[in-house]
Amino acid sequence: MEELHKPVLLSEVVAFLQPKLGETYLDLTAGYAGHAKKILAVTQNYKGATLVDRDEFSIDYLTKNVSSEVQIIHDNFYNATQLLIECGKTFDVILADFGVSSPQIDKAERGFSFLSDGPLDMRMDKSQKLDASSIINKWHPRELEEIFVKYGEEKPGLAKKHARIIVEGRPFNSTLELANAIAFNGRISKSKGTRWHGKHPATQVFQAIRIAVNDELSLIEKTLPLLPKLLNPGGRVGIITFHSLEDRLVKRYFKEVSSLGYESEFEVLTKSPITAGELELVINPRASSAKLRVYKKRS
């Protein structure tokens, strides 16, 4: 398979999930099969594998590049989890990587990045109606403030300032217009390209909008309690997060279900989150914020 996306923490995922020959595998965010192809190379159980993604471009890639024996589901991971439970499916290994893929970021036309000019889109599922443009150009300033604080983790005063700049500068038609308005307090030509050293001032705003567009945290929160129903006894689940909001949900849920000691349903296999080593960070800087947590369902 052609590698379109460098999977983060690949060796660590394999080491901690410990896939074995013949085991069944579920990837809830398969993307471009970066993790999946490595795990399937070990299990060799293509009929027992299911790959899920909500992005039509990922689905197209998976359909063309993964064995036809593998089940591929085009939906978000929450809906797919519900469907698989209804069908009575269970798995030995489950992986969910909640990050945005490199092709999504790198393609300006997807609207995820403030480093290149593109439409205000940010939809992982292009069939949904809500996009970044709707939020930026139509939402009430108080709604913008709320998501900047809740999803962007901005301080309230700064969130209010960002919301005011956006409302006063409407309409916005591109990612670069929005990024420059945030960076320069609305005092610069919307179309002027700029280079920025260090963390861009619009980083948290773009994160907040992306999370709101794709309902990311809500989907994670609703999916986590369903995972035990999909795991076989002795099965392992690995979850990769990229910011504290995601990681907090994962850590809190599994702390609750594993807090009963030997009577709990899960055993924690990673006492602390696993992060990328120096070599990976050189090759793939986007792995810098990735955290892997792994849990095992008791037999």
C-alpha cells in the first residue's frame, strides 16, 4: 500500500496491543490504514477485521488498497460501534486514533489548516451540513466564545476577543482570512499571506471550530462505554489522543471502570500514557502531542 499518512506511535501500538496470528481486529478510525496494515500483517485474519472511517477519501483508499475480505464501514466510530454491537460482533484487538490525518491537514481544500488558504470547511464527513463557514459566519458571538473556551481551552477574555473580531469581520470566506484576522486583531488585509514563527494565535480557534464541526468530544464520550461490549475476554483496546480534552475523557472513563481492582472489567496496561520517542519526532513532528493508552478486558 502507498503510505499517505505516517501513523503515530506505530511500534508502540503493536508492542502494547500485542496482536497475534488469527486474532480479530477493529480499527475505529482506520484512515489510510497506517496502523491497520501493520496489525493485519501479524494477525493475517482479514475476514475477522473491520475498518471504520467517516471520511470518504479514506474509505475510497481503504476500498482500493485493503483486502476485499476486510469489512469496511463508512460512518463515524460511534454509529459504527452501535452497528457492530447490534450485529453481535466482538474483537480481540481494538484501536481508535482520534487525531486528524495528514491528508486532511495537508489538503488546503479540506479547510483544516491555517497555514494554507482553503474554504472554511473542516468536515471529516463531507455529507454533513454543518461546516466551519456556518459556525464562523452565522453563530452568535456568545456561542463562539463558548466553543473557544470549551473546545479551544482559551481563556474567557481571549475567547471573547476572538469572537468579537470574527463577528466584526464577517463574512469570512477562507481559512487564511480567518487566521490572519485572529493573528492581527482584524487589522490586516484578509487575503494577505503571512509566515508565523512559533505557535500561531489561531491554533486554539481552529481546534475549537474543528471539534464543534465534527462533534468530536461527544462522539468519544458516547463510544467509550460501548467498547466493553465489543471486546472479547482478554482483548486489548488502544486509544490515541492528541489534546487534553480527548485524553481526559479516556483517562476518566477507564479509571472509573478499572477502579474495582480484581473485580473491575479492565486492566490498565499503560500506567502512564505512551508518547513518541525522539527518533519518531524527527521523522514525524505531528506525533509530538500523541498519547497512547492501552487497556485489557479481564478474562
